[in-house]
Amino acid sequence: MTNPYKRHDIFKCKHESHARFDYKVSAYHVLRVKNCYPEGCLFFKWKCELLNKGKSCPRKFSHVGKKCFGCKHFYDEKINFHPQLQVSDEEFHDFLEELDEFEDWLDSIRGRHVDCWATIRAVKPRFRKIYTSKESSISLDGYILSFSDAYIGTTHWEDLCYALIYADQQERFRFSAGDEIEFFCRVGLADGRLVFNRLRSVEFLHKSHEETWTNSKSLVARGTATLFKEQPAKCLHCRSGVLVDVLDKSAPHWVRRRELYCLESMASPDLCYKVEIGQDDWVLDSDCQLSSR
């Protein structure tokens, strides 16, 4: 079984937020998050009559924002986007049947502990960052184990999946890439990804003894990590590249997003000498950005 939610060959959307991913979006985003097929989604784009004509703003603003509300030169443009189906009607019907089968299977195991077996592909620290009007802080919120496939009960899951573990679990078990483990867990979804939570009764069938993360290493890396404005694929796939969940409380309306940090403290992706392609853990899709749109 594979994950129909993460298929990117079913829909395309011309919304500007999907541009750097060639406008490909996951079925999960379209059918479950935005619920925008076939009706589409509606949003408003803020405009300024003066700035659009190259004139200066009387209040010295260089772009349109919330402070422009009420100005006589401010207006918003209503824009409607419709996801475009990239497969035939027959293929789409087959996909919906596959999706129903997957959701029925997930409902059958949801809320109870199931026996799982998998080989760890990679381990990464999981950080959370909070911005306030006065300061920002980053905390270690456990670790992410990624797997290329797994056996969940009697089902062979032939797709990427993840386990979210506590920091003290990583200290105790020292999970590392190549470890073959058996465990009980609860299976759920996070942004359309299959995720294992509440791991217990962990047994190592094989220990790779590869170098791995500890809490002390993670906290040191947190203090020296470099924030990248862009999110190049090579960094997302690298062991040293982590996406940090961010909650910005400094704005009138709290904003959620993700920021990319390099735990090797590289000044720029272009200067990196330690590229490790293929780890594919918790990679940010075009539709999984946490910032509102």
C-alpha cells in the first residue's frame, strides 16, 4: 500500500505559492485541506492605485499591508483558482477508489496500538520556534525518524512514513540510520503523511551503531544553526538541514510557517561542502507550508 494523499500527479494549481514546485500540489491539499476541487478557492489580493502606477505612497509605505486598510487608494482584487485535473476521468475514478481503500484501512487501525516493523532511514532533531514582539526562542521538541517503508500489522506500507519520538526516547535508545526495529505505536496523519506516535515496546532486530543525534548535540547545533531564506532541495534532503515549525506571535494574527536551518552552520547553500542527497525526511511540499495564504 502507498499513500494516495501525497500523489502529486493528480492536480496542478496555478496559485503563486506553488510556483517553485512547478504548480504541483498533493491530493491531500486539494481534497482535504482546501477542499477546492472542482469549485476552486477564492482569495483577495491587496492593491494600491498609487504604487501600481509607480507613484509614491503619502504615508511612505513601499508595499501594501494591513496598515493600508481605510486608505482611499487601497483596494483588493478578488481572484479565483481552480485545480486542474492532470489525469483522465477513468484514472481519477481509480484514484478515488484507492483513496477510499486507504482511508478505510486507516480508520480500522486509528486509535489503537498496532505492531510495526521498519528500518530507520534517517534521524533528525525536531525544533519549534516562537516569535514574540520582544524576542524569539527555539526549543527541542523531540526527534523525527524516517522510514522508506514499514510493515504495519499485516500490511506492507511501501512509501515514506515517519515516527515522532520524545527527546528522552532518543537519549535512551540512540536511534540511528540503519537500525531495524519492531515496536507498537499509534498510526495517524500529519499534513497527509503517515506518522507513528507513542512508540512503546521497542525492540532492536539490528543495531547499525551509526553516529546519531543526542540531546546535547542537538542543543549545541540549535545554538549555532544557520537560517536560510530559501529552501533548496539539497538542503531539505540533507541530514543537516531541518525544517523548524514556527509560530509568529508578533503579528496581530498569529502566523504559522516553517523555516529551514542548517545544523552544520553553513553560511549559504552554495558554500556547502557536505551535501547528502536522498534522505528525504519531512520534506516541505508546495502544499504543506504552514503560513496562511
